Amino acid sequence: MKVIFEFTDEDQQDLIIFQQAPNMYSALFDIQEEFRKWVKYNERNFTGDQLDAMDKFSERFHEILQENKVHIE
């Protein structure tokens, strides 16, 4: 499949976002994985309250992704 995207001079910001999309996806994936490891393995010896807060943040993070129809796998 071949897809061609065209941007005009007025679309400069859209072009920048388009170009950064793979890096943004990668960063979101890495953030998701980091939180999962922190909560699952607790190698950094977080307290129970800290783990609960991270778990709640992780849940909200996934809700935001879902609300924006972003699927990270």
C-alpha cells in the first residue's frame, strides 16, 4: 500500500506533528512499560502509597489514551 501525505506551507505545524508521531508513539509505549514495571516489580522499593498513586496514574493514562483512540501495543 502506498500512502501520500501532502502539506502546504500553512500546514507547517501539522507536518511537524506528523514527523514526530513515531517518536511520540515510542515515548508513550516506554512510559506505559516503565509504570507497569515499577508497579509490578517494585525494584525501587516504593511505599504502598506511592505504588497506589502510580497505579491510579497509570489507569488515568490509559483512559486518556482510550479517549483519544490511541492504541499502544
